[in-house]
Amino acid sequence: MPDVVESRKQAAAKSHQIKNEPSNTVNGEEGPNALTNHTEPMEIDGSLEIASSKATVLRGHESEVFICAWNPTNDLLASGSGDSTARIWNMNDNSANQLVLRHCIQKGGTEVPSNKDVTSLDWNCDGSRLATGSYDGFARIWGTDGRLVSTLGQHKGPIFALKWNKKGNYILSAGVDKTTIIWDASSGHCTQQFGFHSAPALDVDWQSNTSFASCSTDMCIHVCKLGLDKPIKTFQGHTNEVNAIKWDPQGNLLASCSDDMSLKIWSLKQENCVHDLQAHNKEIYTIKWSPTGPGTNNPNAPLILASASFDSTVRLWDVERGVCIHTLTKHQEPVYSVAFSPDGKYLASGSFDKCVHIWSIQTGALVHSYRGSGGIFEVCYNYTGDKVGASASDGSVVVLDLKK
């Protein structure tokens, strides 16, 4: 979501917990303890469990679905899979019609399926274009009608992450070839390639329309700017690969998470990290900032950072004070994804235990729960905050309707 597929795959291999656990069903019905707590069985309150009538299961992918993302202006849900396709599901009228975006490569003058995972997806800010990154080394731009607009070829090997800038004129990608590339979205040409990492680049995030951060298995974080041939800043301090990086809504603070089990907050104003947050006891897979605080639509709410770990917990952090305010402990397996609601009041989390949990940010209480048919790789909120999308290891994509 994502949030990088390769790390998801490595993650899956690393977390020896991915197994075919016996499904907790009795004659197709959920058994009484299908949802269990980290420590003791969880009472399934009828009001917590999302009714099956409120869950739409979208089937079509033929392999695991690593990533999903809602269009920022309407209810089109994009998903990307190991079946070498992305799909656009139309949930505007609940028809759930799907467009299949086949990722093909040229072989002997003909188009053949790449047979490579779609690793990353991102919509541009007005929702008119979808960018995808693939294990086949190409980034692609698609229209909302499923038409391939352009193919971006320059990486030598799999692409692990890609992002549009706010303005929508550039796309940024990170690859196994140790480089990051800024692409001109209208021409499809490589504007600048940055070769500062000494190992695969795992994630990228724009700070402004022309500056960005990248992280790598080389344990380094670089902040780079279009037109400059050296990083503006390099942050060092992690002692293992850095899985994800995210700028806060104002682009002042950069959060990073790592296999070294720590979460670090950085500022361009200083060399060392502002906070070194150590509380998780396994790798931290991903992080998200809340859409709150100065410069957001929710300016009076405090800025919060969420971290998801292989220790099966999610933590919520008050970054200003550098303290953990809630530890969310209902998941039983690695947590791969977290997403804040647009109003910043709720957090969705998805885990390999097949559960999507929705939590209150203020109290840390569990407010909704859904158990799917496969391990959850990604969760995402739509732009109005009344639907959550989730993509799973069994090829399913689920849309949860949270309207009362």
C-alpha cells in the first residue's frame, strides 16, 4: 500500500509465521475464537465485527494481491498482484466492475505477459492517472479507463516503490539496481537518475515537488533534489535495512523504520536523529503519519505516527514528545499495513492473521473488526473515509463499508 512488495516477500520468508494455519471455521461459519487477542481470547462484540453484508469480496486476481490504493477523488480501487496485472475496481455504484491492466513486455516483436509481480501503485493527485511499478523493471502510467498511457524503462531490474509528486508532473521510483529515478510524467522520459545507494533502494517519498528521500538495504537514507548531483543530506544511524520512509504532512520531519526494530525521526536541521523510538521487538515493516496538525485538513488535532511490526503490534506515537501513546495488540501475526482515516480519528491495520482491525486514535480501542480469507498485505481508506480496502494473500480484495 505499499509499501514494497519485495520487502513483503522477504518479510513473508523472514517471519517464519506464515503457515497454513487451520482455518477457524465450523460448517463455513466463523468459530467462536476466530479472532483472538495477543494474550487472551478476544470477546467478539457483535457491534465490533463487520457484518458480511458490509463486506464486498472482489475476486479476479489469480495470485496474491500485494497492494491496493483508492483513487483520491472517487471510489475506484486499484490493486496490484503477483499475477502480473493491476486491476481497477469501480465501487462508485457498487457494481464492482473490474478493468484488468495487463503488464506485458515485448518479446520477438509481440506482446507477452511479463509474469512478474506488480510491486507498487500510486494515483496522481487529481485521480486521472494510475502509475504502477513492476518486478519486470518497468513503470507504467494508465488512464482510469484501463488504457496504457506510457511505459517508463530505465531501471535495470525490479522496481520496489513509486510515487507521484503533488503537482503531478513527476513520478519517482526506487529499484533493485540501487538507483532512484525522477520521471517526467507527460513525456515518460527519465529526467534524472540518482545512484547514491550501495544496495537496492526500498522506498522513496517526496518532500516537495522537486525534493525527496530514499532508503535502502544499505542502512542509509538520502535526501535528494532535482538538478543536484549530490544528496542534500544523508542520514545514518540505522543498523539494518531501512524498510520505509515518510515525510510528515508539512515536509519538516522524516520518519524511518527498519529491520533493526527502531523507528527514527530526522530533521534537515540536524545530523543525528531527533528521536530514536525503540519499543517494538521485531522488524518494523511500515509507518504512516496521521493527516493531522498544521498544514492539513485537521489542523487542531495532534500529529501522530503509526508503526506496524512483525511483533504483531501497531504503535501510535506522539512525535513531538517522542513517546508511545498506544500499543494496539489484537493481531496475532506480522502487521504489514496501517492507514489513517482522512479525518485522522481512526486507524485501519491489516495483518497476516487475516484480520483488518479499525481502532480509535484517541482511546486506542478496537472499534471494528473483519476476518478475511487470506493474510492481509495492505489496507487503505477511500477519500471520504467511509470505505476501507484490503488486499490479501489468497488473491482476494475486500471493500468494507463503514457507513452506519
